[in-house]
Amino acid sequence: MLEVKNLKVQIDTAEGIVQAVDRVSFRVEAGQTLGIVGESGSGKSVLAHSIIQLNPKPATIYPEGEIIFEGKNLLELREKALRKIRGNEIAMVFQDPMSSLNPVFKIGSQLIEAIITNQKMSKKQAKARAIELLRDVGIPDPKRRMQDYPHQLSGGMRQRVLIAIALAGNPKLLIADEPTTALDVTIQAQILELLRKVQKKYKMAIILISHDLGVISQIADNVLVMYSGRIVEDGSVNDIFYRTTMPYTWSLLRSLPRLDGQRHERLINIEGQPPNLISPPKGCNFHPRCPFATDKCLKIDPELTYRSKGHSAACILSEQEFMDGKERIEATEKERGALTYDRTTA
Amino acid sequence: MFKKKRNLIAVGILLLFAIATISASWWLPVSPSLIDASRRLLGPSVDHWFGTDHFGRDIFGQTIVAARVSLVVGFTVAVIATLLGTITGLIAGYYKKADFIIMRVIDGMLAFPSLLLALALVAVLGGNITNIIVALSFSFWPVMTRIVRSAVLQIKPLQYIEAAKTTGVSDPVILSHYVLPNILSPIIVQGTFIFAKAILAEAALSFLGIGVEPSIATWGNMLQEAQIYISIAPWFSIFPGIAIIITVLALNMIGEGLRDALDPHTTGKAAKEKQAVKKIVNAA
């Protein structure tokens, strides 16, 4: 349904041209959920905004690649045709529900407006549809809630309203850009559950962008791991979470704090900063921070290579080399960990 | 806004002026344009509350009738300047390319003091009410454009604008439904201040003798005629002067009242201060 081929996105800034998305390819099929994970600045939001062409206009350049949605290349469409696709075919939910609603209108009228923009309907029909949508997203007493202003709703409620607005045009693809980041954990779970429910009802594909691996693992079928504008690993949820042989993904998974860990255990982080995308490092972009890095990584810029069916990763390490390296790192880490632990208990 | 007595009084004064001047021909005992050479330059009395002028005309009546021109000019200028300024400000704030062109023009116009600009325009166009309205609107709208543009720039990056775009809303609808309603309060407040400034500017132009035709009674024209007699008939200049002061003061008070009422920060602050004072009083 959506196929992105070899997409490059550059942003022209005062400091120079930023290679925000670099040679990215993936596909999403109807009813599927694709998760995109990565650190801040890894290009995941720019990628999502590229799909509906909402990056700041003159500054963003698409030098290469195609975004094929239902047979049309979105990069070649004019603004008017794009507007028809936005909302009707592709909708988006944003990170911050607090600021995503127009503060001066009642949520009912905002919802009705979204419905009328996308479908030919009388005001009365639109109102009935709006109430139905609010019920679909689990808002109790929707008729009364229509009369509320955004500030009268809690964050979770507002996110539900935003999902309802996104659903107003019966989209085939929903892009959710960090939809749960601004919400607390219990609400997060509810919103994810809601996304899953409406996905089934409306038979949509979902692209879920998050830096939260937990969120991705709960809802995604396939996962893209992004680093410095590139896809570094692409596979099913199980491939990524249990069978990764990619040092970046592995470091990312390891940096999750565990509820069942030791109280004084040191949290593991990835040393260093994401690379400067105006002048990226030579060789592999991740090598300055990679605990596995060898001299070869300085020279070779790895391409995505096939690992198993539907699973590919961009790293020159073989599976054996990765396993050996992992053992070595965990052993030294354990030693250091034991030392700190002794010190705190003593 | 009406909770404060001050604001209520200001609105009351303005309404009183407006009603008095509209209905003047029905209730004024003497026609304000009646010339009576035997009653020249008389001081305030029971017959002539504000005295008479050098033609023996009743100054009270003249002051009331003159409000008509002042209020009409002020209001029309405020409306035109606000409309022009809002449209150009919205465009300049929203479209980057248009911004450059519009703002350079505006900067050029702001380089002149607005009264000087109006003076030059009236000198070219000729002094009558229509030209004064044109000239004053033209010299007051740049300020409005700047204010609207800066408000738009604050709203534009907010997520609800982007969210609206993702639902397929077109630019004109975004500007009218999402941007404009959220910046309405500075526009209204500034519009009120332009109203006050325009009344003052019209009086100044008339006083300088290039404003409204001398045959029409305006506060500025009255002051211009009165200046020669200021030592022998001070009431001739004092009363129209007071009328200007009261009107402008009332409008400024309304403007400030609106600003306080429409700006959530100031209302919040004022309310908090009140609460704090109450607490101290209760404790004592």
C-alpha cells in the first residue's frame, strides 16, 4: 500500500545541508503496523513528515527516491492533490495532545469541521458521525463532551479526540508520531490499546514512531531501527527484540532500565552523541560510539544486508563476531558492575 | 471587563457622547450654527453653558455636534486600519516570501511619524473628511500589520496548525479558523487604541488648518478658531479641549480594560494579587 523507495531528504539550514533521511526504503501493507524507533534526531519524524509532505517547504529537498502510496508518487503530487490525500487517505496523530487542538473552538466543532473537510455531508450527518467517532475512541458521554473546550479535557482524553479527528476521513494509513510520549504510563497503555482497536475496525495501516522500545514491542508487527537518518535494522518485532545482531539495536535494548534489576545497578547508556548530520563521520555512522568497532568500521560504510527472511541489518560484523564481542563486553561490564555493587553495599 | 467600575464609566462616557451627538438636532435648545452678532464671545451662562464663540454661536452645541465628525473619523479609521493591518499581517506572518515584501513596505512607512505621514498625504489629497480618513488609515495600519504579524508568528509553529494541515485543511481556512481566532485579542485592543489616536490626529490636522473643511464643526476646527481669542475668551478653547481629553481618555481606558480582560496572564495575575490581599486582610 505504501512503499518508500530509496528516499533521501535534505534540510537546508544556516549551518549547511543536513542529510536528515538517507536512502530509506520500506513498505507497509494494509492492516499492518510498522514501528520506527531511534534516538532524538535520528530522522524518524522527518521521515514521517515526508510521507505527507509536511516538512517546512522551501528548506526541505527530496533529491532522490519515491514515496508510492496506492500507485501514486506523493513526491510528484501538487499541493491540491496532496491536501486531498491528507486526512482522507493518510492521517496523522501528534506527540503533544495539549497543543494539537485549536484552543478557541469546542472539540465538537473541530471534529465536525474535520469530517466536512474530507467528506460531503450535511452538518447534521457530520454531527452524528462526530458522536460516533468519539464513542469509537472511548470517550464517555460523547454528546456532552462535544460541547467541551480542549482545556477542559485531560491529556489522555485530548489524545483520544485527536485520534477521532484523524479517523474522520476514514484514512487508510495513520501516522502516529510519538502518540504516547506526553502521557503517563497507564494512559499510554489505553491509547495503544485504542489504536489497535481502531486499526481493526477501520482496517488501517499504522506507522508508529517512538523512541520507546516498550511501546513499539507492544503494537508493531515490523520494526525499523533508525540511526542518523538511515535504517540500520529492519525486521519483525521478534527479529529486532530477540535475534538482533546489530550493535546499535543491541545497545538500545540494553539501555532500557529494568524493573527487576538491582537497585543500585548502574544504568547502561550509549556513550557519546549522535553524529552531526551536516558532516557525518567516515565509514559507519555508528562507529565512534560502537563498543564492537574495529578498524574496518572506519573505512566501510555498511549497507543493509540480508540476515534471514524479512530481516536485514547494516553492520559488517558476522553473527559469530557479534556473539564473541557481546560476550566480551558483558564480561567486563559484569566485573565493573560487581565492583560498584560491592562499594554501595559495603 | 465590566467588573471594573473604571471600564464601565469609560464605556458609558463614550456611549453618552455618541447618543448625544446623534440626537443633537432634537434636543439642543439653540441651533449650534445660529449666528448672533450681539452675543459674541460671551462667558458661560445659563443660556449658553459653555459660552459663545466669535460669531455668537453656542459652544455647548458646537462641542456636541463636533463629536459626530470626531467619532465617525476615529471609528472608520480604526476599522479600515484594523482590516488592512489584519489581512496584511496574516499574509506576512504566514507566508515567508510575502513577508519580506510586505515588511519592507511597512518598515518604510513606519520610518515616518504617523502624524507627519498623514499630514503629507492630506496636503497632497486636499482636506476633507474622506481624505482625512484615507490618510489616517494609511498611516495607522502599518502598526497593526506588525502586531498581527508577530502574533501569527507565535501561533504558526504550534502543533494544532500542523495537525489541521494533516487533516487536509487549506491555507485560507487555517488562517481564518485556526490563526485569526487565536490572535483576536491583540487586534481588538490595538484597534481601540487606533480609534483614540485617530481622534487625536484628526483634531491635530484640523487645528493645523489642513484637516476637515473649516465650515464643519470639529473639535480641531474649534480649537483652531479659538486660539486667537484664548486670552479674552478662554472657554472657547477649554471646552472642546476637554471634550477631546475625555473621549481619548475613555477610549484608552477601554483599550486597557480589554487588554486586561482578554489577556489570561494579566487576569490571572490580578486575581492572584486580589486573593493574596484577601489572605493578608483575613489573617490580620
